[in-house]
Amino acid sequence: MRKLAMVWMVLCLVLSAGTVLAEPLRIGALFSITGPAAFLGEPEKNTLEMLVKEINAKGGVKGQPVEAVIYDTTGDPTKAVQLATKLIKDDKVVAIIGPSTTGETMAVKPITEKEQIPLISCAAGIKITDPVNPWTFKTPANDHIAGEKILNYAVGKGQKKFALLTVSDGFGSSGREQLKGLLAKKGLELVADETFGPKDTDMTAQLTKIRAAGPDAIICWGTNPGPAVVTRNVKQLGIKIPLYMSHGVASKKYIELATPEAAEGVMLPAGKLTVFDKIKESDPQARLLKEYDAAYRKTFGVEASTFGGYAYDALQLIVAAVQKNGASSDQIRSGLEQTSKVVGVSGVFTMSAGDHNGLDLSAFEMVRITAGDWAIIQ
Amino acid sequence: MRRELIKFALFAAVVLTVPAVVKGGYLLNVLVFVGINTMLAVALNLLLGFAGQISLGQAAFYGLGAYLSGILTATHGWNPWLALFAAAAAVGLLAFAIGFPILKLKGHYLAMATLGFGIIVYIVFNEYVDVTGGPSGFPGIPGLQIGDLRFDSDLKSYYLIWTTALLIMLLAVNLTRSRIGRALRAIHDSEVAARVLGVNARLLKVQVFACSAVISCIAGSLYAHTVTFISPSTFGFHFSVELLTMVIIGGLGSIYGSCLGAALLTLLPEFLRTFQDYDIVVYGLLLIVMTMFMPGGLVQGAATVWRLALRLLPAKGRGDA
């Protein structure tokens, strides 16, 4: 009899608890946590888990706890498609964050569009939001913004002839296309257009050709380790013209790989997280960046990375949309489009029906590498 | 032959009733990809399991199918079916052309040559940006359609893919039971002996290589029209090795084994997701254990386990009494 009473009590407790706790806000996430793009997926996953905990500790979104369903795509587009279906059909999420790479995002996009689930990609490729689809958004700034930042600075210094040296992967080919377009638009001259493979260990051949073409500056577009090799080769060949890098190498790892001596004087557009301890106090992002980096260091023991920031921003944007509009997929979608001055890690977001990225030139700072550290160019 | 047909009919019946049990959702979507991988594994098994010729470049034929279909339909506005057959014909011819010099090689050298071919094709997908879209992929491929029936849901795709896969399996079973199949197995055991018996080994090897390429190419076209987006990373060297694993785990020379191997390697990671961060370790361990204790593949292994169980069970019964 006593046993029965106990069971009754437990049942009552469970049922009452069920009515007190609101239905969670289920958000799906697809990151390439393992595989070749793990350097993107790992910080994204860590950041998302950390942020969800933080939001729930503060009482959730409008009283609703947040639940993140995170899957590992291993960087494989086919797997990303399967897992997106799983998130939508089995887990019934209201929105999806990710995937980490452009290829995976392009593979998942047709599904989320058909099922009408907002997708906020953490990949940079411009194809994701251009042309704009009502259901697809992204948090990393477009490559052409970084390119424009470089060219604006270079033009200010009177440089007119440029050489491109880009890596033959998604990031490099997208950057190459954007830069060529920008150069033409600004009436600047492209005198050499060279590429290198992601795993190449020597770029002197390309650089010798570039030197022969006589440019005013070299723009190199890639992610580690290629650009580090380029930097060392430039030094070895004694090429004296300015070398610009992309935002893809805006981490201390690059300076380490290239050696501080060779990297001295290299200029690049960097997201503000890279130089968060050097930007002005008055910068709208200053406080958020400091807090994010401190929290990340405390939880995971390493410095926060720009990539984790993409996931951070995606969740913040969803939360802002829910607070403004409501928690259904349709309300989140229209809420995202109305995003106005939401401060994030990658920049300050202001979206519209025609702009599903919402970042502008202020997302980057031009920095110069000086004595193995970043220095903001005023 | 009749027994073989009954076996196939039973298998087909099971495959076609699966959607009724699964009832949509995510699993059905994964099963569509199991169907595609089955075609690819069967294609490789014809070559490796029967004729004994290794290929590490299967992903290239798969990718060529996908890219040719994608480019012909999305860029040039062809009818998807026409594109599928055109791609299959083109890839068949290509395989025939490279088959003659490549299949003169044996063992490790053949593996190297096919590996090289696979890598060349991968580089073309990656670098010929103006046509293939390069590393960031090729979007906007239209779906397949017969009359007014559009294959735009998982259920419809399931039937499309599996009908094709079953047809290919039936063809493969037929082929292996024919005179040609026996000739292929003869080549597998000893090419010299086969030639002495009057088998045109050289031509036959090239033919089965081309046949395997065409099947892979069709699978690629179907993949492109089902997913509607393709990128080079799907068709890399890694995938060729995965296919090889499917065939070996399933059992060399067993068509149903290939299907089982494809199903296992595609579904296993999904079920292992419960292990969270350790899923890859468990996956690797399972593969090692399977190859160690079932060297003949899953189908043979299952038969051995069954016989063992039969022998052990009565013994246990006696013990209890």
C-alpha cells in the first residue's frame, strides 16, 4: 500500500512538473565537428552549448527554455542532407543553425526551403544568400566586404596594380571571384592571377611570376597553412611590395606558422574578435567580445575563435527574432528579416528582405602584423 | 535459376514494403542513400568480387555521372532522363577507352592506376570552376519526373532509387550465373588458365570494367537529381575506399552481400550516434572485428554463425537436462 502511495506521489510530481515547465524552444544545429573542417565545427559546437546553458540559466527566451539538437556532419554534404531531414522530421526543430561549410549549406538549402524552416548558415560563401531566398540566412560576413576593406585601404595608399594569389578551395575560389569583380568595379588593374593547392608547400614559382608582372601589391586569399608558406616565400624572394592577406588567417596560428619575422608588416582585414583587446571602449561590440572570450576561456581553456562566433551570432539572432515576433518557424523567419542593430561577435547585424547577412564594412578592422602581434591601422 | 529468382522476388518484396514500416521521416531519407550505395557496391563487386580486378577510382565514375547530369540539365537545359542516358553512354565509352591500357596492370599497379584516375577526375571537378562550380559546388539541378509524377519527396525517391537498384541487382545476379559470369570467375582464379580455355580475358575484363562504370554513373546521375546539389568532396578518394569497405564487409562475390554492406556502412553511423563522441571509435572497432571474424563477408559470416548456433543449441539442451 505504501508502495502504491509512493508511486502516486511520484506520478503527481512528474505531472505537475510537466505543466510548470514550458515546452522548450527546439533549435537544430549541423556542424562538421569531426573531419577536415573540424576546426570550424568544434568551436561552433562548444559555443552553442555554452550559450544555450547561459540563456537557460537566465530563464530562457520569454520563459521558454532553449534546447539545441546538435549533429556532426563530418563535413560531408550527403550526411548534412540526411541530418537536416532528421532535424526537421524527427526532432521537429523550429530553426537550424549551420552547416559549417558552404558546400554543405548549399546541399541542405533546398530541403530547408521546401520544408520552410529558417536556416542560418555558419559558412561564408556568397552563393548562400545571393540570390536571397526567404528561408536562408548566414552570419559570417561576405568575402567581398573583406576584399573591399583591403582595396579601400590600398587605393588610399595609391596602389593601382594588383596580383592575386588564391588557394583552390571553396574559400579561395569565392575570394578570387569577388576580388576580380571588385577590381574591375573600382577600375583597378589585375596584372597576375595565380592559384595554389591547399596542401602545397612551396609557392616560389607563382611568386616569381607575380614579381615579373610588376604589381603594386599582392593579395593572397586562403586559410592555413598555404598563406603562411606564401608569407615565408615572399620574405625569401626579397619581394618588397605590400602583402595583403584575407580574414581567413586572422588567428595567432598564422603568425606562428609564418614566423613573426616573415609576417612583419603583412596587412589583413580581421574580425573584431581577433583584436578585441585593442579596439576602442566605445565600440558597440567591445563589451560583448570581452565577455564571450572570457566565458569561452573559462569553459574550454582556449581563446574564443571567430568560427565559434558564427554560431554565437546565429543563436542570438534567433533569440532576438523570437523575442520580437514569436517562436514558430514562420515568425522566426520574418523576425530575422527585421533584425536591426543586433550586436554580435562578427559585427552589428541589420537585415532586410534583400539582405540576409546584415553586415557591412564595420565588421572588419584593417590590422598590420607588428612584432608577432596585431596592430590596428588607424 | 528458379531458386535464385524466388530469392530475388522475396528480397524485392521486402525492399518495396519497407516504406510502409518506416513511415517516412529521417530513416526513409537515409534508406534512399542506402539504395544509391547499393548500386555502387554491386558495380564494384562485379569488378572486384567476380573478375578479381581492383578499382580505387569508382567515385570518379559516380562523380562523372552526377556532374554530367547536373551540367547538361542545369546549364544546358537538357531533359534529365536524356542527360542520364547520355552521361551513361559517355562514361561507358570513357571506361572502355581507359580500360584497355589500365587493365593490363595487375594487383597493386592496377590499384595505383585506378587511384590516379580517380584523383585526376576529382581535380577536374575541383579546378574547372567555370563549368563545375569548383569546390563550393554546383546548385540548382532539377529533379526527375515521369509525365506529371515528380520525384520530389523521400517516398517517391525511395521507389525510384530502389527500383533501379533492384533492376541492377537482378542484372548482376543474372550476369554472374551466365557463361560470362563463370568466365569472370575463371579469370579471378587464374587468368592464364582462363585464356587457355578460350576465354578472351582481356576483352572481358574491359567489358566488366565499363559495365561497372556505367552502373556507377547511373547512380551518380540519380544522386544529383535527388539531392539537387553536388560538390567535389562527395566524389573523392575517401568515398572510393568506403565503397571498397562496403563490398569487402558485405562479402566479395555476393550481390546481396553488397547490398548488406552498403546498408550497414550507411546506417551504422546513424545508430552509433547514441555513443556521441565515441561513435567513430565504436565504428572502427566493429569494422575490425567483422573483418577479423568474418573474412568471407557478412553473408558468409551470418551463415557460419547460424550453423554454429544450430550445433550449440542442442548441446545446451542436453546440458540442461
